[in-house]
Amino acid sequence: MLNTPTPAFTPHDLATPADVQRARPRMCQACGAAPREGRVGLHGDGVVCRLVWWPVVDAKGCWTLVRTMSAARRYWCPGCGAVTTVAHPGVGVRTTFAQLAIAVLLRALVATPLGEGATPAQLFERVHGRELPTCERARAGVPRWPSLARWAGRLSVAWPAFVPPLGSWREQISAFVPFILATVRLQPWLEAAMSAHCRGGIAM
């Protein structure tokens, strides 16, 4: 499950691994072993870095997604040998797009005033800087971005408090946007990111 996103990371924050003691899990996710008195429990196993998509807000308040380095800590269990990776809040271990980036994209799909009324093709071009490839078109010939429907199908996994309604993935997104605006306060995050940019550079 993805972690809950926190507001206004700077590039330095995202690329800097969390404190080794604070990030250490309380127990092994594989065998459930917990540290005993006088023993550390999970052992630090280094740092791994990778590129993730993260929302950026410029001085005009316009958002875009950029690929930035994100550092995560690894921990090794001496009992079963499993390795646990702990990433920054809002960054999934096996996902290229951060949770906050997904929320921003899904919000842009919804009609105004809650969203921007953008099409999947427009969002794809805005993120990747090119048109949707021919292979990513539905049978009707309409450009589509399959990742959007996949993210919509996993909203309740990434956001356990959200109960998706029965219906298409677009209907699920329409119900998700009011939830995310009320729960995570996405708009204040965008305003905080813009303020951080004005003070000392791009905020992520």
C-alpha cells in the first residue's frame, strides 16, 4: 500500500534518505518478527535511489510533472532474510508515478470547477511531451492512456478511506476527486508548493 503523501517536498528532501532510525520498520513485513530486548531487529541494508514522477508548481501556479530522484532505505531481516524498502511518504516502491502525482492527474480529468476537464491525450502529452502512440488507441480509434484506468482501479488500495462507487473508472474518478480535495487538501498543497518556489526554487 502506498504511503500517505505529505506536502511540499523540495528536490533536496526527496533525494535525501530518511533518518535510518526513524524509518526503521517496527517488524519484518515478511515474517512479522519484532526486535527483542537488547537487539536491533531489522538491520540497515543501504540506500536505493530511483526516478519518480512528482508534481511541480511554477511561480504562476501552473503544475506539471517532472522526473526527480527519490531515495529510499532498505532493511534486512536476520530471521528470514527478507529485505524491506522504505520510501518517502507518497512514493510507492513499485510505481513510477508518486501518489500525489496520480491525484493531480486524476483531478485534471474531472470537469471544472473541481478539475480541468482535460482529456487523456492532453494529459499524456503534458507529462511526456509527445502525442499518445498509435498502439494506445481504443478500438474506436480514440486516444487513451491505460494507466489512468489502472490507477482508478487501485484507488481504494492507495487510499483505504476511499470507497469507490460501482461503475466505470471515470465514475470512480469523479467520486475520488471531491474525496481527495477534502481529505488531503490538494489545493492548499499546490499553494504551498508555489510559495516554496517563490522563496527558494521549485518545490516538489
